[in-house]
Amino acid sequence: MGSFPKSMKSGIFFIISSLFLVSATTQEEGFISVVLSRKGLEFTKDLLIEQAVSSIIPLQLPEIEKSIKIPLVGKVDIVLSNILIYNVEIGSSYVETGDSGIALIASGATANLSMDWKYTYSTWLFDISDSGDASIQVEGMEVGVTLALKDQEGTLKLSVLECGCHVKDIAIKLHGGASWLYQGLVDAFKGQIISAVEDNISNKVREGIVKLDSLLQSLPKQIALDDIAALNVTFVGNPVLSNSSVEFQINGLFTALDDNSASSLYNKGSLDPVPCNAPAKMVEISLHENVFSSVSLVFYNANYMQRTINKIPDQSLLNTAQWKHIVPQLYKQYPDKDMELNISVSSPPIIRVANNGVDFTVYSDVTIGVVDDDEVISVACISLEIHASCSPKISMNKLAGIVKLNDITASLKWSEIGNLHMRLVQAILSTILKTVVVPYLNLYLWKGLPLPLPRGFTLKNSEILSTNSRLGIFSDVEFVEG
């Protein structure tokens, strides 16, 4: 897999934390699922190992000292200091998942060390000492860690089941010193150097996992959409581990900021299986239609689904003169007066994910007002049943969309100006919806809904498939260190 430069800043715990965004609750349903496929696990494994190596090197090992007997020389005191692992290369690696946890194994690894040496010994006349440096090549190193993820009092607990490092052999190259010193070093210190490498690398990996476990407890539990709504990204239950994937269930419902009350209003029911023609990507993010219903409910409850329209591209449509053949009584009572339309959604929109995308049914009231001496006089109210569809898109790690108006049905709710030609009124209102309301809505929708992605990861080559009740995003990912 190559050599990893020591300039890389991120540690193993940052990347592992990207897999486990937030703490879990076990009393809720998950309306967003995130599945790491075999391809995604391989990508994650390579990234984890890369980041682990970058966090380990340079690694200072403790000083080693020992007294040895050298033939013809006698007792020699030798000290090895400044022992430093400054480079690691990984030969191969693999990841295994199962009921017991996630295992990451790097094998066939090599490492390069540098160190200083010094020896002293005494003769019957005087003391003799010398010093220098040496290089060490570690061969056949294998490092493995098995992680367990369990629900513990509402949070994900990350713990190490097994962690170890094994070194097959080392080669020492002495710079300076007598020939007898080389053999003495090899004989006396080879085992200690191997043990020092194995113990310190294992300890370093364990330290990273402990830091990660602390980080998991402090991660935020929601992602703000704006100053009105936020996405609840708390995990629900334990991750599901199979031999080819890891699946996480996330609450996934939008609520008003700092409010969790909407979570109990929805029931997910059964989900259709992933379609057999699903693309082979690293990750699948599946959103239940209730995710979209929840965000619309938040905006409805916050009274954001109403709008007064008094400026449109064809301004003549908002003058009673344009309506005199449609509603003669309107023009007769208010000749050549400006008008405004107050559009108010009368109930939370009904949102369904179907095989061809996302469908909307919106019930709203349009109150027709006439501006007379700076006073707005309500003269009629029209009930609309609006049918629209949305084509979802991925935009900068967010789920955006473009809404298309399919059809509307208009009926008279009340009138102070007599009967209306509803077919003509319906045509005018359809034009206003298409030219004013839908473009405004699309501007907002293009900002996108947040997806549960960790910082530094970007979706790449994404495809979207919709089935009954859920929208699936199939994507590769890339990591940009920043």
C-alpha cells in the first residue's frame, strides 16, 4: 500500500469517529440508514490504516541499557537511546466484520528505526568508551485490532477486544564501532528491541481508541438546517455487522431546534428491500419518506407555509381589470384596483416516495385581496389541491431537489363578489404558482437537506434510486484532509 509520510496530521480516532457520528437511543425508530458495503469497508480500512500510521510516526521508544560479557573484552555496559520509528510501510491489509466486531489487520509491514548507542568498559589501566548511531530495519510486522460497538446507556461504546503487534525479525546496521560490538548488540538487544516495537505500537493504537471513545460521547446529536429546523442524527440501537457490510440506523427526523417532540409522531412500518439493480457503491444512505414529512411539519408548525404575493412577472394579473371577464362583480366593485393573493397551506403536506421520485400533495387556501386606499379587503377564498413532484439531486453533500407542478384543482370556499368562473380562476392560479411559487420553492430546495456525513468526506459519483417509501443514495466517497 506504500509509504505514509509523517506530515499527515489526523489520527486513527478521527477517521473511526466518522463512522459513528453520534450517540444512540434504543427507544426510537431509525428513519435514515447508512450502510457501508464491502467496497466502502475496504476504503475505510485503507484510510484508517493510513491515518493510524500517520499518528504513530514518529514514535519514540524508551531507552534500553544492559551489561553484557564480550569474549576477550569482558563486561561491557551498553546504552541504546533516542530509538525512533520514523517510517512504516504496509504490505497488505484486510478488514473483517461479524457479530463479534470489526477487525483491521495490516500484515507484511516494514519499519525503519534510528538510534544512538554508547558503550563503556574498564581495563586494569583505564576506562574505554565509544558511541555512534545505528539503523534498524523491521521485517514481517503485523498489526491488528478488533473493535466492539455496543449500546451502553444510550450511547455507542467503542472498546478494544484485541490489539496486538508481532515482529518477525529485525536487521541492525551499526555505524562505527568495533566488529565485536555488532555481534554483542545483536545477541543482547535484538529481543528487547522487537518487544519495544511491539509493545509501543500496540499501546499507541489503544490510546487512539480511548481518545475516540471519549470523542464519541461529546459529538453533537443534531445538524441544523437553518434557524428553524434541525436533523436528529442520534443513532438508534447497535450497528448491524455482517460479513460484507456495516449498517447504522439513525433517527433521521427533523424537529424544531432544540426540540425532540416530533420523533414519536411517525411510524416507519416495513421497508422494501434494496432493489436488485442498486449500483455497487461504497455507501448507501436510505431516507424514509417520513424524513421529508418531518421537515415539512416543522415549517408548517412554524407558520412558514404562507406567502403573500403582490409582485409577479406579469403584474397585470394582479389588477382587477384582468379579472373583469372572470369575476365581473370584482371589477364592478373595485375597478382598476391592485390585488394581492395570500396563499396559506391548510394542513401539513402529504409526501410520498414512489418508484419515480418524490410526490407531494398540498392543500392550501388562496385568499384574494383588493388594495383599496392602502387597505387590503378580502373578497374571496379559493381552496386548492396541488399535486407536485420532486426530482432529487445531490448538491455538495446535501440532498437537493427540483419541484415540478403537475396539476391543481380549485374550488370556491367563500366569496363576497358572487360566483367565479373556476376553470379560468384555476388557470390563472396555476400560472402564478408556476411562475412565482415554484421558482421560489426551488431556490430554497436547492440549498439542500443535510446528510449524515462526517467532516472531511465528500460524496462522489452518486446515484439516486427511489422505491416504495424510501429514497436511496448510492455513492462512493472521498476524504479530503483539512
